[in-house]
Amino acid sequence: MTQGKILLQPGTLWKSVIERTESAWKCGALLSIPTEFEFVEQDGVQFLVRILSNLVRKDAAKQKQVQQTTSSGKDFNPFLPYEEDLFVADISETHVCLLNKFNVVDYHLLIITRAFEEQESLLTLEDFAAMWACLAEYDGLAFYNGGQVAGASQRHKHLQVVPLPLTTSGAAIPIEPLLAAAEFQGTVATIPELPFTHAFASLDRSWAESPLTAAKTTLEIYRNLLKTVGIAAVEGNRQSGAYNFLATRQWMLIVPRSQEEFEGISVNSLGCAGALLVRNQEQMQILKDAGPMNILKSVGIPRQPQV
């Protein structure tokens, strides 16, 4: 598979994000979901838990998608075609960048494939080139929900990027304090305080200076991490199991998944970073009673005790 040319002009993405966000707000294309948040501490992590205060518009949009799918007999795809008012930039010959229509985090971007690919496909050289092209522009957390069990809500393949820090207080990413204790065996590490199966690797932030070159190295690391947690390619490039992928300019984390939710609380890749969402105060209490790290362990695969 050829890599494709990077079309994004260096130094332009953030300006485009700001301008498109303002115009999308004004025309009603961007339907941000207001939230309140608090921190819930467990096992040395200050988990960021957002309470979604109004999901009426998003729930209505989902219902509309279901109706369109039923009437047409085909799955509704919001990315083919995508809403022009949400378009931010052409990233490469294979990917474009959009605003997340129902964003919870400000300036939340989607990196989507121009042609349809399944969300349960493994990441490719082109995906990583597009990811690095965006991370070269500003410090962000890139993530991929590998399948519905991992929190994916759309079948059309898309990575996502949110700017860092996730909040103005505490760690830029809630789980980051745990990463310093990573225990490496070769180039793959585990984080002692994470009770669920995972694989971790360090990246070099200078790679952002050359996205095409970085993509090749990152793809090899990604495949090695997948192999470590027992995920392989089947039927071409389809994944053998659901997982969450997270990456910054400095590290990559893979977390295999066993279920999509815990007592109604959905968990996606941001949950694995320590940023969780609940729909109401009742779910917040469930989260506090169970413990957020225990929830991650429940939706992941519990680590086997060291012999």
C-alpha cells in the first residue's frame, strides 16, 4: 500500500481549527455537548470525569441515523459525504480532517479516510502519516477506538485528536504520572499500576518533524504492541480483537477490550487515558462506588498476576 502525499501545509492546521470552529458554531453545524466535571482519585490517578448535561441533540441525531438506515437498507455514514461546514483541512491524499460534530472537548478533531474503510481495520501507514501530520502542528492526544466494543460509534474508519492538556489543572493526561514507572522488556513496556492488559512504547517527539518517515517507524511499533497483547490481522487487515489505541508525540499505548461498557457507562480510548464520561449523577455515583480504575479493568482484560 502506498503512503500518499501529505497535503497539509505546515503551520496552518491550528489556525484552520480555530476559524472553522467559529464558523461551524455560527451556522449550527457544531453541536457541542456542555459538561461539568470533577476529579475522582484511585490508585494514584486523578481521573477526569465529565458529566454530560444535555444529550438530547446527540440522541436525536442517532435516532435519525437509525431511521435513515432502516428506510434505505444501508448503514448511514456521516462521513460519506461529510458536512462541508465541519471540514478543517486536507491532510493527505488518503485522509481529511473534520471537527467532531458532537464534541465534549474543545477543538476535538476527526481524521477520516476519504474512501470507506471499516473501523475494525488495523491502522495503516497512511493512518500514521495523517496522525503525525496533525501532531506536528500542536501537542495533542491521538486515539483510535478499534471496534464497537472499544467505544467506536461509527463504522467509517477515523482516528481522533484532542489538544493537550485535557484540563487546566493536574497532569496533561490523567494517567501520565503512572507512565514514568514503565517497565521495559526491549522496546515494549508495561505500567505496573495499570491492572488491565496493555502494551506501552516510547516515541520520539522529534519524529513529528517528518510525518512520512515517522509513520514507517510508528507502524512497526504499533504492530509489535498488538502482537504483545495478542491482537493480529485476520481476513486481510481486519483486527482479531477490539482494542483502544492512544498516542502522543512521546508514547503509544494499546489496551485490548472485552466489553464496551460497565453498568451503562460507556468507555472509549479517552477512558483509558483517565478521562471518563457519565450521562448523569446516577452514573457518577456508580463510577465512584466501583472506582474508575476498576471500571477500566472490567471493560479491559485483567492482567495475570506475575509468577
